[in-house]
Amino acid sequence: MVTIDFFDGIQKFRTLAPGVDASRKFDGMESSANIAKKKLKDLIEDMWDDLKAYHESKAADKPKWNEAVGYLQGAFANLVMYEFAPFWFQEQKEEGKDYYRYEQQNQREAYISNLWIYMDSLLDLFNNNEAEFLKWKETQTYKDRENLLIESADEFDRYYDIGRSHYFFSKIIFIIREIGEDHIYSMIKTKERLSEAGNEKLKVAVKKAVVFYTMGHAVKRLDFTELPKSIRNNDRDTSRTMRTGYSESQAIEKLSESLLAKYDEYMNDVDFELNKPAPGTSAFLGTDINNEDDKSYYMS
């Protein structure tokens, strides 16, 4: 009998992932399970093996670990079914039961939504119990959060609604770091500058620029399952794309363009805040304010 990590049989699995028939076995689902395992293990690294070993020990003497195993089981089961769904729908079709496209999309969306809920709960549990889950602090996911211009999902959510998702935030850390290293730090030099008195407007402009740059690139560079529900729903609104004549890829491209346009606006604000004259001083006007080729004029 085929088994997969964290599940001895289908009964527990189907209580976590909706729509799975009681007679279903794991046969044929191995490749989908391997894909799902890799995606989750890449994120939580050694915590996967530690939780698996704890689960298999049958100890059940650590409440927080029991909770973590439950969340990981839920995330894993739903991601497996998301990956397996196309094959499952084909099986159903061969047995004489067909599904409309919207029904297939709704089912897969349910799996993604459940995945997010379970992963947000798991990462929240890790973050709030670091002394309990020591290996969590050793993961690259945890280390990568250090010295970011946006430090947490909660902070990111103040400027763009991501549902305070720790799972999504973990996926966009590399983009947040990218804008800092490639664009922001060359202008502000140090992050501490944002906390200096009188720099409140600069701080807000930088934070907004980081957020909209991140989202503008995330919609094109992340896997579909890793995008917030609002964007997934927008991308899959078939009636909308038919009415406007846009394909789904064009809709994503248009969304990215609008987000990056906002990024450009906020970068202009950053530039203004960095170069505005100090209080009590006159604006720098250049060396030749009366140049006849200049279409503007100065009034004192």
C-alpha cells in the first residue's frame, strides 16, 4: 500500500482536503505528493523532518508540536490535492462524470485557500514559539527576514492588503530584499535614517515604494498558488477577461504595470523627500535661473 508523509491512510487525509472519496487510495498520487512536499520543505526546511519524526514517534506529549503537525498535515493534504486535481478530474471524466471549468477552478481554489490558512497558522505558531521550535530560527526563511525594509506580514499589510499572510510574506522576501539592495539603500544609505526625527514622510514613501515594487513583480514571478486570493480571483474571472478581450496573462501584465506605476510615483516622493531643502533654507534654483531656453520662470 502506498503511503505519503504524515498520513498512514486516506481517512485523516480526506478530513483535511475536501472532495476526496473514502475509497480513494494514494496510488497514483505519489508525484503530486513529491511536488507538494518539496514546496513546503523548501520553506520550513528541517522543521519538516523534525515534525515528521515527532508524528511517527506517537509521543503526542507536546501540545505545540501536536498543533504544528496538524497544521502541516492540512497544508500538505490540500497542496497534494491541488497538484493532483487535473489527474483526478480526468479520472472522473473517464468514469462518465465530467465537470465544468468553473467547477474545477472552484475546487482547486478551495485547496489553495485551505493551504494558505494552514500555512499561515503554522508559520504564526513557529514565530510565536521560537523557543519551542529551535530549528525554525535556523531556516533560511527565518534568517532572510533580517534587515528588510518591510519586516513582517503585518507591516506589509498596512500598505497593501495581503490578509496578513505569513505564508505569502515568506514568498516575497527575496523581492523585498531586491528592491532594497538594487534601489533604496543607494539612496538612503542606512535603514536607520527612516527612524530619524523629521523623516516620517520619507519613511512612508519608502515603505510604499517597497510594497508596490514587490507586488508588481510578485504577480509575474510567483507561482499562481503563492499569490493572494484577491489576485487569484481577479486572474480567474473568465467573464471579465472575455468582456475586455484580455487573456489571463494579459490581465496579470496589466495589473503588474499598474502596480509598478504606483511604485514609480512613490519613488518620486522618496527622491523629493531626500532632496528637499532643510527647514529655514531657500530652495536650490541652479546657476542660471534666467536662461532664455528655460520654459519656466522664477518669481521672488
